[in-house]
Amino acid sequence: MSEQEFRTEKDSIGTKNVPEDVYYGVQSLRAAENFHITGLNMHPEIINSLAYIKKAAAITNCEAGLLDKKIAQAIVKACDEILGGKLHEDFIVDPIQGGAGTSLNMNANEVIANRANEILGGKKGDYSIVNPNDHVNCGQSTNDVIPTAGKMTSLRLLKNLKKELMRLHTALEKKAEEFDGVIKMGRTQLQDAVPIRLGQEFKAYSVAVLRDIRRMDKAMDEMRTLNMGGTAVGTGLNADEAYLRRIVPNLSEISDMELVQAYDLIDSTQNLDPFVAVSGAVKACAVTLSKIANDLRLMSSGPRAGFGEINLPAKQNGSSIMPGKVNPVIPEVVNQVAFNVIGNDVTITMAAEAGQLELNAFEPIIFYCLFQSIDTLGYAVQTFVDNCVTGITANETRCRYFVENSVGIITAICPYVGYQKAAEIAKEAIKTGESVKKLIIEQGILTEEQMDEILDPVQMTEPGISGKEHLTD
């Protein structure tokens, strides 16, 4: 095996040998050595977001007469290659890093500069033609590039999450229709309450998911406001006026995203509360999904010694020792993802709060946690829909049995027999184990026909519908 060849690059710290065939440079290599934290690669979407930003900057600087046309074209071509999926392996810095994202910004600058140098006939590491700082980073700072990349990435990831949530909403709506006629016992604080239709429960789930989608839409709007052009602290130092005016419109056009420049670039550079808002919306959604998953696990529990009201699709063996056991693995994974999202939200909140003066240095951990939350929640919703919700079936007979044998139905009968008599019947039912319906009929309080009318599923579960006027004394 031949020995690996190196080129020597220099930065303000000193010189360093960089593998000859790579597109990253000395600053990227130092960062990779300094920050071996997660052992993971940078999210591909933030790499693409950086490529859009660098492409837009090159176009804008060329329009402003600040960048030679050939250099600008070479940078644009290099960026297009990244957007096409190439050169991603040369983004070597860890997602969690010190320096407010400078390592990631310089990684992008070096990769793009070295590829642009090749395009123009130069060699990797010879920055006399295209320089990472002077050309690729012209008019920019880490402090406007990185938050912009984070916002663009969040928007793209949230779009996919919303797509999966809409699928879940639709699946729950279909189940609500399918189960509309299934009467079951409603429970509060895990105790028998009053009857409810299974379809109504699933309809409520769909409404909650839709509310989460709308909440996410509102939070996403905050991701569209960028501090590009603000450079280091939002004052726009070293950014040409023409560049400052055109960078965001150009970025919007080439990325096909609706982006706007912040009214106050200093505020937009200092404060990361928009990411907290997005994380909060994602967390709220995770809480909703976890509660739904909890309900499904409870209603499917047993199947003999638990509720057994619904059946979840059997996806895998539930035990290495208990034959035939099947666990609710899909709702369980939804729960676990929700726990992780909630923890990530705490980290994001603390990181956003920890900013000082003109900059928050903790964007890397915010992005790491936020992207993970959005991605994993999207994957969880996908498997929730495909491997659980669409295959749920109802045990209608068991659901009806619980209603008819529950003391809870006494609440529906109370208006017809009075509170005192209803309480007496309830106590007797608990003491003897007899059904409320049987005791009332046996005691001649109401007829079987009257009881059937009172216990009609629609009458018991629709506000404002009552059959009392049809009953005789």
C-alpha cells in the first residue's frame, strides 16, 4: 500500500499537513481534531443550505462588482455540485463544536474554494486563485451564515415532518369514520366515566394533530427571517451596500424558499428565540403523539387480561421466553422519540438563553438537537401511520360489554330516575356485581325498551341529543 500523500497548508495558528486528495483544508482539519464529540457527520441538509448561501453570495458579489465573474462562476459550479450530492464527505467537522459554527463555515469555504480552484485549473491548497475567506466568504461572517443555514435547514426538515403529520391526520380521520358506531366506556383518571364512541376518540386525536400542524406553521414563519448581510454583529461591516440589498432576494430565488431580511439585523444576530419557538412547536407535537400512543397501548392492553378494546397490528415477537406474546412496539417507539424531543427542547432553551451580548455561541448544539428532533419525529410518525394506525381494528363486542356492565352508565340514566335512586342502583351494582341495566329492569324502574333507548350510542355520546321526552313514566 502506498503512503498517503499530503499537502502543506497554513493558517494563523501555523502549518499543517492535509491529505492531498481531500477538498477540506487546514481549518477544517483542526476543527475535526478539536471536536470529536458525537462521531457523527454533519446533517446533509445544512451542507446543502450552506451551498445555497455561498452560491447566492457569489452571485450577489459578482452583481455588485466585488467578485470576478470567472471566480464567481467557479464558486457557483462548486456549490451546484454540492447540491447535487457531491463533496459531502469532505464536510468533516462534528455537529457539536466550539466557535459559534466557525468550523462549519470554514469547512464549507475551504471545500468550495478548493473545488473552484480545480475548475479554474488550479490545485487544491493553492488559494491564490480562489481564496476561502476573500472570495467564498466575501461579504459574510460565520455569524450571519450559520444562523441562516440553520433556519433554511429547519424549514426543509419541517416540511417533511408536516407531510408525515398530514398523513397521520388523514389516517386518524379515516379511523374516526370507521369506528363511529363503536360505543365504549369513556374513562377519566383511569376510572369508568361515561360512554363515548371509539370514533369520537380517534376524531379528537386527528383534531389535536391538525392543531400541532398549524402551530408548526406559525413557528416556521419565524425561520424565514434572516440576518444575512449583518456580518459579525449585525452592523453589516465589510458588506457592500448592493450586496446587503440583494443577498436575501437572491438566496430566496436560487433556493426556491420564501425568505426575508430581518428588520433589525443586530437583533436577528443576537437572539435565537425563533429556534426556541420552533422547538417548542415540535415538542408540543411530540407530547400530543406520545399521549395518543399511550392511549393506544392502554386500549390494546391484554388482550385477555387488559382493556382489549382495540387490536394493534402485530409487527414482531414480543418475547424471547413467552410464546405468542406481541408488544405494542410502534406506540412504544413513538413514546421514546417524544421523550428525546422533550429533552432536546430543554437543551435548545438553555443554549438560546446562554447567549451573551452581540452573539450566541451555542448554535451548533441548538441545530444538532433541533434537526434530530424534527427528523426522528418525522420517522416516528411515518412508522406510526404505516405500521400501526392504518391497521387498527376494534373489538366492538368487548367495548359494548364494558359499557353495559359498567356502573358508569348510571350517569346517562340519572336524568330519568333521579340522582338518589341512581346512586342506590350504582352502589348495589358494585356490591352485587350485577349490571346497572339488569337491576333497573328487574326493579321495574324502567323497561328494557326504555333502557335500550337511553343507552343508544348516539344519544349517549352527542351533545344536545336526548330521548327523555320519548320515555313514559
